[in-house]
Amino acid sequence: MPDNLTKAQRSMTMSKIRSRGTGQENEVHNWLKIKKIKHKMHPKLDGNPDLIIPEKKLAIFLHGCFWHKCPKHFKMPKQNRAYWQPKLEKNKIRDKKNEQSLERQGWKVKIVWEHEIKKDLEKAVSRLVK
């Protein structure tokens, strides 16, 4: 099915999707701040984790269920599969490569899924920092 937006409209829509300062990032950041857990958002590190807890040498990725193909909730779009299939597959490959890079540098890598944060933020994040 062809896109029902013009090229300019699609460009404007996609430009509004951000990789930093997302709702889930803000929730996790605020929770860590309230618990007085020292952390750093978007550190300049290979693999670009969303945040790190330097004292524990812990790198945390906050993955969206769609963009990172959550094993529990992901559903491939029915429209334009030729576009989405390779794009999302590249994301999975890049995620794995980033995890391995950080692990080689001595970091423990944890992933928190979007649905975990929405369901129970406290449980999702506290399991990481124990």
C-alpha cells in the first residue's frame, strides 16, 4: 500500500520521533534520582547505552517494543513489509553488536523493555540496581 502522506508530511512526522528524552527515559531517570542512585544519561560510550550506573559498571538500554522487536509484543506491520522487515532486522543486529562491544569493555549490559516500564516501573528498574 502506498504511503497516504506526501513526502514532506512524512518527513515532518518522522522528524518528531526522538531517540533522547523519551517518556520512558524520563520516568527511569526520575526514579533513579528519587532513589539517589548516581547515573548518567546518554554517556559518550561505544554502543550508546541510554544510561549508565558507573559505580556498578552497568549499561542500560531502554528498548521500545516496536523498534527493537520485543519478543513478547512485537507484531510486524502488515503494510509495507518490504520496508519494515530489513529496517527492524538491522536494529536487532545493531543492538547485539552494541551489547557485545560494551561487554568487551567490561560493562554489564541490561535491557529494559517499554512494556516493563509501563507495567511496573519500580519492579523493572529495581531489578537492575540490586
